[in-house]
Amino acid sequence: MRRLPDILHRRLPSLPPADWERPAPDAKGLRRDAVLALAFLLFALLMQELVLSLTEKQDAVQRPLAFLILAALILPLMFRRRWPIPMMLVSSVAFIASGTSETYTVGMQLCAQLAYFLGLYTAVTWTRNRRALWASLTVVLLAMAVWIVVSLFTSDLYAATGMRMVEDPAGLLPVEIAYSLYSFLMNLMYFGGAIFLGLISWSNAYSNEIVREQAQRIANQAQQLADRAVNEERLRIARELHDVIAHHIASVGVQASAARLVHDRDPDKSLELMRGIETSARSAVQETRSLLGVLRENDRNDPAPESADGIRNPEPSMARIDELVTANELHGLTVNLSRDEHEPGFIAGLPAGLSLALYRISGEALANVRRHSTAHTATLSMRSGSDEGGTWVEVEVTDDGRPRPDSSGTGFGLRGIRERANLHHGLVEIGPRIPRGWRTRARLRVVTSTDAGVVP
């Protein structure tokens, strides 16, 4: 014989799997159930007192018995989500007791019927052991069916003894048939409604759980993608700085060899070469510190990008900023270039690592304009100056377009801009302009050779 849960899941495929268990409520929810049940009991007692005041003494149920039945119906609701099946069974006994001829005024009260309805609904909604639920619910429904049959049999006894429930009925059906159909339909809506709404709530809880799990999985995947993008950007920066350092070391070797060859016949030239060695060594130390900073959270190996013939391409610098402007114009973005230097030629003569960082920041900012803005023109401003913190240089990219629909991006490019700025103790400002447009500004500090320290 097939079990009821299997039949339900075959007929209602939207229900959760039979082995799924709804997570238990937290302690705050359980305390709220207890408080609400006590408040509901006080309200029901007040309503019962009003009913007693509207009932003849010979027809009224005794006050202690009425209050006891209401308490048996409502107090189990305090534990409706902690122990739903025992709560339903206790409420069922109390509800049957409220339907006797001596206590019918209690069972007919709205509060009593609502309390039992909540008991049935909660059992179907919150019971984690579904097999025990259906077994208990079957017992309850059979007991209620027997109760209804007994009530109908009592009405037949009235007819057999010549007593009539209604002397002159206004309806078309006989009293006994009307009473039987009315009782059947009312109980069908009552019990069927509680079970149906409980199944819907249980199914919705499963759907919400699936949505939360999927949202958490998506968030974890997004975080993994973000971490991967940051690591890849750091590796790219590290490779570029590696080339800059290698350039300085190679320069030191060449100048040292030349100084050794000309030392005897041209001491002044040898001294000049030694100064160049010192400058290159200090720059190498500065770039090494930056390299160690970008690798502080990354120890993975990643092959360096090479050109088609296997030879590594030279790293760009601000001296080649015109090439970046031309490349963007080929992609349909007109770039207006402006310079404001506190010393002529200062930006073109920046240290290789700093110049590379500014070039990459400018390139990423202009690429964002092409991808995410409706603007066809952008302005690339390059500035330099000094303040109490030392010498600084900055690049700023602005446009007057509007955000392009469906092009929100991942934000990884902006992270790369901030990573590069942090390497050079810089500040980044990224955001919308008023009334429209976008602005990306990065100000980086220029560390001179005397600030870099002496090679140990």
C-alpha cells in the first residue's frame, strides 16, 4: 500500500522532497509564540465572558469548565513550532470536548475555532518528521469523522422520536439532509483549508531555503572571481615591476663595466658613471619594495605575457602617452590631452615604475569610458606639483556621457587602479560628476632617489 506522503508528492510535484526538514525556528521566534499565545488566551477568556453574559443561565456552560477548555485549546500554541504534533493532538482532544451538548457554546466561539485551525496549520507547516505528521493527522481526521457521524446519528434519533430540529424550514432540502451536507462541507473547508495552507507554507519555506542557498553560492562565487581578478592584477603589476627592476640592474652592470674601463684614463667620466650606478641602485631598491608589497598576499606562479615571437614587449610609460591616445581614437573615443607640470618635462622623466602605474591607470580609465559611457569624447589631464607631503603627480580622466545600459561591469578594473595607486602611496577618487559624466582621478607620490634608501 502506498504511503500518503508518496501520493501527495506524486500528485503535487511542487512540494519539497519527502526527506527535507524545515530548519527549526530560533529562540526569539519561540519566545514570541509563547507571548502571543498568552495574549490570545486572555482575549479568548474575555470573549467567553461576553458570551456567558449573552446566554441564559440554564443554557450556559459553567465558567471554570469553559475556561479550562479554552486554555487546553490555546495554551498548546505556546509550543506550536517546538512540538507541533503533541500540540495538535492536545488541541484535538480539547476541540472534541468543546463540541458536546454541555459545552457547545465554547466550541462555537470564534477564538476556539481559530485556535484549533492554527494548531492544524502549524503542525502541517512546521513538523520536520513528515511520516509522523501524516500518521498523527490521519488519527485526528478519523476521530473528527467519527465525531461527525455521531452528530449525524444524533440528528437521526431526533427524527425517529418525532422531534424536529426545525419546525418550519425555509430551504428546499429536508432538515436531516441539509444538516448532514452542511456539517460535511464546513468540516471539509475547515480541515482541508488548514492542511492546504500548511502545505503551501511548508513548500514556500523550502523554496526560500533554496533561494538563500543559491544566493549564498552566487555570493561565494562572486567573491572567488573578485579574489582571482585581484590576484591576477597583482601578478600583472609584479611582472611589470620585475621588468623595471631588471632594467635598473642591467643599467648598473653596464655602467659599472664602463666605469672600470675608463677609470685610469678618465677619472671624471668614471665618477659620473658611478653616480649613475648609485641612482640606478636606489631606484631598484624603491621598485623592489613596491614589488614585495604587491606580492605580500600572492605566491602563485603565472607566466609573463610575451609577444608573438616569444620576446617580451617593453613596458609602456608616460612618455608614450600619445600612443594610448591614438589607440583610443581608433576605438571611437576622442581624447583631449592636457598637461600642467610644475617643471617642464617632469612627467616624461618619472621613474619607470611610477610612470608605468600612471600609464596603466590612464588606460583603464579610458577603457571604462568606452565600455560603460555613451560619451564619444574624454579628457585626459596630467598634472604635477608639490606640497607639504612632497612631490606628486596625477592623472584625471573625465567625460560628460551617461551610463550605458546593461554595462555595469565587474569592478575589477577599478580595483586594479586602486592597487596600483596603493603601491605608490597614492589616492584615488572615482565617481559620477554633476550634472552627468564620470571622473577618475589618481594622485601618486613621487619618491626621489634620496628617499629610497641606500643599497645595503
